[in-house]
Amino acid sequence: MFLMGCKDNLHFLINTIIFLLFTIIVHASSIYNNSSSLDATFRDFAAKTLTEKSVTGTLLNVSLPTNFSGIQVTVIRLRSATFWAKGTNFSSFYIPPGVLPFPFAKRFVIVYQDLGKLSDQFYNVPGYSLAAPVIGFMAYDATNLSVLGNDTKLNVINHQILVQFSEITPKDGNFSGLKCVKFGEGGLIQLSNIGDGNKCSSGSNGHFSVVVPDEEEVGSRKKKRISKRRKSIIVIVSCCVGVILVVMILVSIYQLIRQNKIRKMEGESEKGEAFDTTWVGASKMPCASMVRTQPVLEHDENI
């Protein structure tokens, strides 16, 4: 019966772990699918705007349907040679010179997004709350605007890309613990420290925001820190008490062994006969107090 109960508990634990992993994967994939489809929608509207107003080097506003009210999307078409020489500084992003899109394209477009108040409908970070709108930029090959699609997606890679947040407003008004967050491919979330002037740095294009820990998360972290401190204090005190007990036990064992040796020596001394002592010169020597065997003169009766 005991073995059957253990097996049932083990099966229940395995099933629970599998369910939790499946939930996390589905949650991450749903976020990724929503953001991916959103990027595709903005890309299509940006391509339409460029077809109507094909201007290189000018930032254009993209018209969106009413269901995207509150979201701002802009697009700019660039030459790679000019982009390499001058970089770009548009909206909330600064990309330094010396950068080329990968794979290389002579002309490409950058679609800038500001999700505004609808940010939390598409992006969220477990244990944190958004303190700023989600903004992002995606790059696409613009050699042929009529076929602007997923196959034309490019990467802009440089470790000096800066993201500027003009407005950071935590829900609870607490600005402590602010973190930069990047939402990457496949639902990947990367947290980093925020820089001076509400700036975040990135090594590539993507979607970005600023988050602050939830009150429950902060409370749980404090509890974990307090519990860790308590555990460390208990461990230190236990070690000290253990060392003291070991020393006391060793001292007691040493005293018992020493007393046992002394008793044995006293017992051996009691079995023998005690001798008197006398001084011979400067030395103290044992001596017999009496002679056990008296000397007897031998004589022959036949004489």
C-alpha cells in the first residue's frame, strides 16, 4: 500500500509539472503570436503609406483603423549607404553610424511603433507592471515595396542603440526598482538596468518598455531576503554551538583518559611494597627499611 501511495504521488507531481510547463509555453507563444501578427499588420499599413508617398529619408505617419486608436506608427525609408554614414535618430531611438542591416539591402524601411495605452494588451512581464508604453522598431527590405513581408525582415545590430522613454508613470507612483525590458523573438523577455535620463540600451531592433516590480513581488522578495538572513543566522549559531559541544566532548574524553591512567598507576603502586627514601649526596634514592633475610653462618656437624 505504501509503494502504491508513493507511485500515485509521483505521478501527480509529474503531471503537475507538465501542466505548468505547458501553461508557460502556451502563454509565451500566445504573446509572441499576438505581437507577431501586430507587427505584420503595421508592416502592411506602412507599405501602403510608402506606396502612396514614396519619400526616402522622411518620417511618415501611418494611418491605422479605428480599432488601433491610441497607437502611433511611423515609417521611414533609408538608403543603406546613408544609414552607414550618418546613422539615424528618429522618435525614441538613436542608432549610431557604422551600422548596416542584415541581410544587406540597398534600401530598407524602419517601422516605428508606440502602443501607448494598449501596451498591456499585447505585452506583459510576470511579476512586473508596465511603467511606460511599449515602443519598438522593425526593419524590412524595401527594394520592392510591393512584396514587403516576413521574408524581407532585417536585423539592425549594434550594441550602442539607445531607447529614450519620455514618460515613465508607474501605477503606484513608486520609481524604485525600474527595469528596462526587451521583448524578443519567441516570447523571450530580457531585463536590464535603466540608464540616466530614462534611457535603455539594446543590441538590436525589437520592442521595449520600462517595468516596475509589483507590490506582491516586492513583498515576496523582502520575505525571501528576511528568511535567508534568518537561515544564515541559524546556521552560524548552530555551527558555533556545534563547535563548542565538540570541544567540550574532546576535553571531557581527555580528562577521563587521564584520570583512568592515574588510577591504573595508583593501583600498580599499591600492589608493590613501599620503599623508604634516603638522600645520597644530592640525589634522593629508595632504600629498604629492613632486611628480610637474616644472614646465617654455615657450619658442618661432622667437623
